[in-house]
Amino acid sequence: MQTYTRGLDFERPPLTFQADKWEELACSRMSADSKGYVYGSAGAHETTNKNRAAFKKWSIVPNRLVKYDGFPDLSTEIFGEKLVAPIAMAPVGVLKIFNPDGEIAATRAAAKEAIPYILSTASATSIEDVAKANGEDGQRWYQLYWPSREHDDITISLLQRAKKSGFSALFVTLDTYILGWRPADMDNGYNPFMRADRIGVALGMTDPVFRQQFKERHGVEVEEKMDTAAPEWMRTIFPGENHCWEDIKFLQQHWDGPIILKGIQTIADAQKALEVGVQGIVVSNHGGRQQDGGNSSLGVLPHIVDAVGGKMTVFFDSGIQSGADIAKAVALGADCVLVGRPYVYGLALGGEKGVEHVLKSLVGELELTLHLSGVKSVGKKDLNRGLLVREDDLFNNVKGVGLH
């Protein structure tokens, strides 16, 4: 209504509300390196395309003449924290390549819109500076690119810094112990983690343990030899070798709070995560940026939810573009949805205000989508698979289709 009211004076919004236009507009303004990094995907984009196509396989079937007061209740609770909506900002690194204010702009926007911000280990800004920008009331979680066990001292340092800075949950990315086959980045010869600057390596360049070890090896501070320091940090957080399930115990010993494993794509791995005692998982294929030829994340989501839902917190990402997408993911069982590329496009288009615009738009569309569908809240009792139908089923075996 604020937008329509301003329109009475012929005022137009600075950014479009058409979510499917954000990517196109942002990519038209980005450098080839920046575009390749965020828009580019692994291989031939097959997994990325499957992620998007999966949402079209499910359709929202609205209920009519449902009476309740006000608008739907979007609030939820994750690990004892009250969220205004089942949405968080996914961990995305090197944000300064999209806007000079990078993570600072993104985390400030998150705080203003009361959306949790997940800081990437590949950040272009330090843990401490992001926490300061997010503010005392900001909800912030930390994502770890997990060094090999020979660098346990560095892992402990990162975890201690995050905890001291008010990051309350730990997201551990499992699918990026080495960068995937990313043709766009390779065509541009662009790897932000190898460059003699702090973009993508800020956490290492500000880490006391890494700095001390670097000085012992080279006899100088990292600032005096950034062309060596940056690649060394890259090899530390992307060691090229996988961890194992037994290693989770180490994280549990050194992190006081919820641990969430990001990158789960099978029922077996979800059940194993439950068995080892972590508090949550993220059903994710890294937005198709790590491995091509894989299944869609949305496709496997309900199967994983059936296996472990209710016993642990299930997050979802990969392919989210709109408020309607969020509604579908939550209806299929996700407790919270992580949004990545859309807010990055907002950052590229309008900095902090651009991120705010994207977050407002996603929450607003989610609210109206549920309201017009007769859904009172995002709780499992109201928002569940009963709201959805497989689109193909409407045309195949018609007699067997049941709409509520």
C-alpha cells in the first residue's frame, strides 16, 4: 500500500518488484568476473535448471472463504530464536565484488528487516566487522568452510571468534571442500580466493592463528606478501579432501550451540546427521554451483522431511526466487528457507537498499500468497502438503487426483 500510495504522486520504486527480473538486471550491470561467479553454475547448468524447474512441478491450491483476523502469521521459531518469517540469508562469499559495501550492506539490511544473516567463511569482511554492522539485536549465524584436521587450531580460532561475536548457530558446508567445475569462472580466469586482496579471504587475513603461522613460515606479515597469503588461505579452507562423520565430534566439542550440516541430498545422509547428534541440516546442492548432473533439491526435500522431519530442523535452499517458492518449500516440510542469489542481485542493483528491497519483496509476496490461499500461518498445521498438488497429476489419472 505504501508503494501504491506513492504512485498517486507518480513516484516509482527504484527497483522492480518482478523477482524474475532481478537476475537479468543485475547481470547486465556486473563485470564479467562478478556475473560469472554468482550466475555461473557447475558444468552445463543442468542442476541449476532442475532446481528452478522443480518449483513448477508443484502448484498451490487455494482454499476459499477461510475467515481469520488480520494477515497470516509468518513468525516461527528456530533453535529458540523467534523469526519474523521462515527466511534467512544464505551464506554467500566475496560480496564486495558486487558492491563496495559487500557484507556490511547485506548484514545491515538483514538487521533492518529482522532476517537472520549467515556469514560465509569466504567473506570479504571480517567476522568482527560483520557482527558490529549487524548490531546487538541482529540475528546472525556462521557458516564454516571446514579446514582439514591438520588445521584444527585454525578451525577452533574461527569458531571462537564467531561465538564471541554473537553468531549463535554453526552451518557446516559439506559440498565445497574443493571448488567445483565452474566453466564461467574458468573462462574468465577468475578465482577470487587467489588474488592479492582481502576479497574472499578476509577471515584468514584477520585470524590470529593463521597470521602467526604465516609469519613463522615467511618472516613477514600477511599484508607484506598477499600474493602468497591469499592462496595459502584458499588451500586452508578448500583443502581438497573430505571430512568424515567421525569428525563431527570435534565440532561438537568446540562449538557451544546448534550445528547444521549444509549440503544434504540423500535420506541416508540425513538419517546419519540425526544419528551423530547435530541439530539441523540444509537440503541443498549449493544452487547448482558445485556439481552438475545432480537432482533438484526441492525434489528430494519431502523425502528427507519424511525421514527426519520433526526430529531435527530442516532448512532448504537452491532455486528459491520468490515468495511463492518459499511457500512451496515450507509446505513440503522445510522449517526455514535460505535465500542466496536474489539478495546478491539486490546488492548489485542497489547496495543496502537493494538488499532491503529484495527481503521486503520476498516476505511481502509470501504473506499475500498465504493470505490469498486461506492459510493462517506458516505452522505445520496450516502450511503443509495439503496446500499443494503435483501439476502433472492434474492432467494424468484425473480420477485419482484429490484437491484437498
